[in-house]
Amino acid sequence: MICTVKDFVMFGFNFPSNFIEEAFKDQGSLMIQHLSNKFSEAYDRSGAAGVMNRFYASLDGKNQYTLERYIAEYYSS
């Protein structure tokens, strides 16, 4: 399943508060905490309008793919 640009943009403005826990649930609690910290830092630097772009750019390829799949599934249901 492919995450479209539209889905990514809309998700960036309407993400659920627990999306990190849901999207990365298979990676364990330490990774979830690490990614939550990255998201908080991205929010502090970019605010609500830019947080998702900064967060996504800070992820490695594997985690970008995981987030893309989650967003695609989020909008397909």
C-alpha cells in the first residue's frame, strides 16, 4: 500500500495523539520512546504546521517506510 502526498499532508495536520505507539508498536518500548522524543523535538523546532515534515525527515529509511505504511492504512480504513 502506498501513502499518497495528500494522505501525508492531511495526516500531518490531523494525526492521532498515539500514532507513534500504533505505527511503531512492533519495534518495542525503547524505540517508541526514542521516536516520541524525536517527535517532541521536531514539534519544538517547527510547531504544529511543520512537525510531521521535520519528524519524517529525521527518520531512517526503514522507519520512514513504517510511517508511510501506517498512514496509507490509516486512510484506507
